[in-house]
Amino acid sequence: MTGRVEGVRLAIVNWRDPWHPAAGGAERYAWELARRFADQGAEVRYVTARAPGQPVRNRVEGVEFVRMGGRFTVYPLVLMWMALRRRSFDAVIDCQNGIPFFTPWVLGRRVPVLCSIFHVHDEQFGMYFPGWLAWIGRMLEGPVARWTYRRQACTAISLTTVTALRERLGWTGPVYVVPVGVTIPERPVPDRPVGDPELVCVSRLVPHKRVERILALADRLRERLPGLRVQIVGDGPSTEGLAKEIAERGLGDVVTLHGFVSEAEKTALVAGAGLHLSASRGEGWGLCVAEAAALGVPTVAYDVDGLRDAVRDGVTGWLVHGDQELEEVVERALQELGDPARRAEVADACHRWAKEFGWDRTAERMGDLVAASIRAGSAYSAGGGAVVVRRYGDEVARVVEGPVRDEALSGSAELIEARPATPVERLLGRADRL
């Protein structure tokens, strides 16, 4: 990494930190950025809620954590904290977990803000809150946020998140793609012997993840697939209900609820499975899908937002389309994977796909945007979409957006290539060679 943000005073505001009991992929994303920016020499403050027992302040890997408030009170408290320190930051990454922090309200106009969006929550508010509160959530996520960030910009982690912002929230301002990274194992996972089918699902156990569908799948498949085992890794408010359903269906010898486990245990469980499953109704990307792919394990998921980006249908996994049943697609996948040559082909494709999304590359792309936005005095760019550019002496063409694109094209005399990026190139951040 090249020290893009060296000396920058950066605030990353997020609903939770990665050690919060309810932390998920969005918190992992923010943390992986924060620690890499601190390593480059940036002064990083991660401002977030405080779970019971957590310190108000501490420092981890050069990142200063500042914690205040709970599930809802964190928003006004962080806003007041930022207002009192409005001259203390050169840039802000404002993470939207359903609703953002609206930091442009209290910052100077020349402090760039990148509103980092994992996925659009509009349909989920009604699943967790009463009608009146769900309406407030949708208003804050939609019209209020759209107006607040009109002179700034958003970053999205996938192409379908960009589409959802445009079509479901009516977002008209600039949106740049900075995908999620994945940790690649140092050594490849050995080929799995053919044996009893073992499936794994790594997920927060919350309603919109629809893990109960995997229990129904296990119930239907256990007679046709003797020896079937299903490992469910994760925790959340749905745990008790899922445990009760496992008992009612008599699935105790088929399905194991592992709860929260260490990273090493999670890796071992995923690596030992032949297939990873996701029944989610929608994601921003699907970090668990990418982590499984890094271990050579393909995923079966529904053809929904985020997951259709993370799973290359028929290459690194299989998507459940339209009127198809999850059971039908899982059986087809297991049949294909029963052929050793096909299994090796899919595992290799999974490895290659996962390697496109390292955390260093994610931080590099976000760091470029932060640095260029500071130089421009705003994250906003009125230019066109993502562009593939290559300069004399560069071996690889890269994809640039927003202020980074504006800077690259301003020195056009040095360019030997400048053309619109394809959707896949925009996701990858480079010229497509897949």
C-alpha cells in the first residue's frame, strides 16, 4: 500500500464496532478499512455505539475507538460529538446501516463525506419495527438521506446495491463501488473426499436471513440423502425459534446449531463442507459467500440483491431463480459436485474469484477516493460513470470513479487508454480478464 491517506484525520462512524455482540459484515468492512488506514499513517477515529461492558475509549492497532449510546441513541450522540469536533477531521466515512449518521449536517462544507452503504433496508424495517417506526426508518433512509448527501457521495459494495439505491431510494447523486474484501487462506484447502453430504450455513440468525428455510430443506432431503449433515454457524435473536423447530422436526441428528464460534472454528466448519447455503432475502454482497469461496466451497443462494453479484451462477455456485425451489438447486449442485473433475473445477473457480477481493484492494480503492475527495474539497463528482484508464508505463489498466476519475482524466495527455468500464470491471476495479 502506498500511504494514500498518510497524515489524514479520518472519522469512521458506524452503528457498531467489530466486537459488538451484534456485529456483522458492515462492521468487519469498516474495521478492515480503519486498521489499514491507520497502518498507512492516518489518524483514525472509529466512532460507534457502546455495548454493555465495552470501554468508552480504547486503541486497537492504531485506531482510536470512541463509544457512546445504544441502538438508537448512538445517532444523536455521535452527531453532537462530531459537531463539537467539526474542525478535527479532513474526511468522514459515514456508514449507513439502515440509516446513516447525517454527518454533513454538522461538518464544514469542504469536509468530504462518503456515505458507505452495504445494502438498502427499506423492506426490512417492517420486519423489525411497528408500522409507524418502519415509516420513519424508510423516510430517513430515503428522502432525508438523499437530500443530506446531495453534495457528497455514496459508496456501495456491489452493483445491485447501486441499482437498489437508484430504483428503490431514488438516489440521484454519485455512487462509487468499493466492494467487500475477503481473507485468503495462506495454503489451499485440500480436495474433499466424496462421502456423506455436508452442508454449512454461516449467517446472523435474524428474520431476513430466512434460516428456517434451510431447516425445511434438511427435513425434505434427509430421506433421499442418508448421512446428510447441516452445520449452522452464527447467533442472533432467531436462535431460540430455530432450536425449537429443529426439535419439532426431529432434526437433532441432522442439523447442528453451533452459535457464535471463533474464526478458526468457522473456517474449519466451512472448509469441511461440500456446499455453503444462503437463504437470505437480500444482501449488500454476501461476505460469507466470498469467505466460503476463498476456501474452495461454492454457495447455493437465492437470485436476490447482492448474492447475484457474489455468486457467479454455474461457476462459483448456483442461484435459485424465480419459481425454482432451494431443494431442487441444492440437489443439482450436489450431483454435479459428486464428479471429482467438476468439483475441482468449481473449487478452482471459487479460489480465483475470491482472490479478486482482498481487503488491501478494498482499502486501496476507498483510500484513493478519500484522498482525491480531500484534494477536491468534496466527494461529489458531476462526471460520468466508472472509466478504465491506463497510463504509459502501467502494466494493468484500472477502473476509476468520482474525484479519482476527474483527476485521472485531467492529465489525459499521459493516458493510452480511457473508456467506460463494463459492470464487471467496475466491480473488480480493473480491466476484465476473467
